[in-house]
Amino acid sequence: MAEILATFIHISDTHFEPAIRLDQQAAYGSARIAAFFKELSEKGIDLGAAHRASVPAEVANQALIDAVNELPFPIDFVLHTGDVMTDAADADQYDAIKATMDGFGVPVYYLRGNHDNREGLRRLMPSVETATDTLDYVIEHNGVRIVCVDSAANGVDHGGRLSDEQLEWLRTQLAADSEKPLLAAIHHPPLLLGSDMMDFFGVTNGADVHDVYKTAVPRLQAVFFGHIHQVVDMMRDGVYYSCVQSPISQPVLIPGGLSADGLHHEPNPGFTLVVVTSEQTYFRRVNYPMPMPEAV
């Protein structure tokens, strides 16, 4: 029987609401993004629907933690692929969610999403050694290696991008310790998704990022990502990309573009259970009920 090396949970896009948010004009005020928002509005698409939840984020995220804690076996850690908070005005505000996230009872590793404050995330995982100017780091657990890269550090208008230095760092880390099971994580999906809205906020040099991931095939078991709030799995050139739904809202992505009817939500929160063994890696989608608004 294969030895179990790591059992962990993939979550993403918890979007805790800070007490004080960034100025919206500063966060979303570029001419490029304003023109895109206008284009979406003319098509009848409500971009805000992607972050609009029927219950407060704190309630939705507590339901996630409770569901994970109901698993009939222990987990080793939680992998959070970004957008932990929504545009916190400063790093100090991440202290407010620490007690809630400590409810998992295991280490939580955070990637930086386009709505996140880098220093705020460092406050949540002070023992993790990251790069100086980015939140790039490697998780090492019982012979399993997960290479985490900060796609928000060089992004534009809430999209993602890796610098040339990050691409080289990623290539080097994927090639290191070649005997260990290998996984990777990023916030923004490097591949195009066939949706005008999602691809606008994707990785501007995604083809270059994908080419780097290709160098680790077949050893690379999966690339975990977030950003799009929904379950989407993609396979290209032997690289398996896996996204998990947000606990607060799940808009529907349909390749080929969005209809003028806008975004429709699926009341389907969940997480991904990942079990890495000495022979292969298992992925199990676990859903749980969303708390009803009238019960809050």
C-alpha cells in the first residue's frame, strides 16, 4: 500500500471584509480598467456579482472552517491561493482574521491575491521565509514540495504577471529536489479561460508561466490556483491546473464568453481535499451547505 506523505486542503478567495478598505478610485481607477468596466456594463454584466455574497464573509468562512474540521481524519495544513481579504487599507487589518483562520487548527499557507496586502499575509505566517519583494516561497512537508509564486506582485489592473526574475526563480525551484513529489500554486490562472472578463484579469505573460511549468512535467502533479471563484480544471501540455470555489460566491464561467444575462451564482461552497502518496496524488471535491441568509 502506498505511503501517505501529505493530506491537505486547498481553499481560495475568502474575501474577508476589512474594517477600512482602500480608496476605490486608487484601486480601480486606471483608464484601462474603467473602459473595460464600461464595456461590461453595456453588455449587462455586473462585475460586482463575483464578490457579492448572500451572507457575510465571516459567516461563510466559518462554515468552511467547520466543514473542514468535520473531516473524519486529520489534515496537515491548508493551502490558500489568495484574495484572503478584499482591499484592506493596511497590513494591520489582517490581524483581525487570525483568530478565525486559527480555527483550522493546522498551519495555513497563503498566496497573495490581487486584493491582498503582501505584508498583511506575512503577518499571518511569520515563520515562512519568502522573497524580499514578493510572496514567493516553497512549502516542504514530509518529502512533498509545493512551489508558491506571487502573481500579484507585478500585475496590472488586478491581473497577474511574473517578472523575469520570478520566472527564473520558479524554473529553478521546480527543478530542485527532483526525487520529491512536486506541486505548485499561483493565484491567477496562467491559461486563457475563454471569458472576456476572466481573461482581462488573467496573467499577462501566462504563456511564459505555462512554459516554465511544462519543464517540470511529468513530475509536477498539479498547479493550484484561485481568482475565479469556481471549480475549473484544465489540462494542457501535461500540466494539470486545479481551481477551487470561493466560500462566499461562485459565478459561472462558460468558455466562449458571458451572456448579457450576467453572472449567475451557484450556492455550492466547497474545498478540495488533496492526498499525496508515494505513488500518486488524489483530489476530492467536498461540498457543504451555504448558511442561509435568514439564519444569520
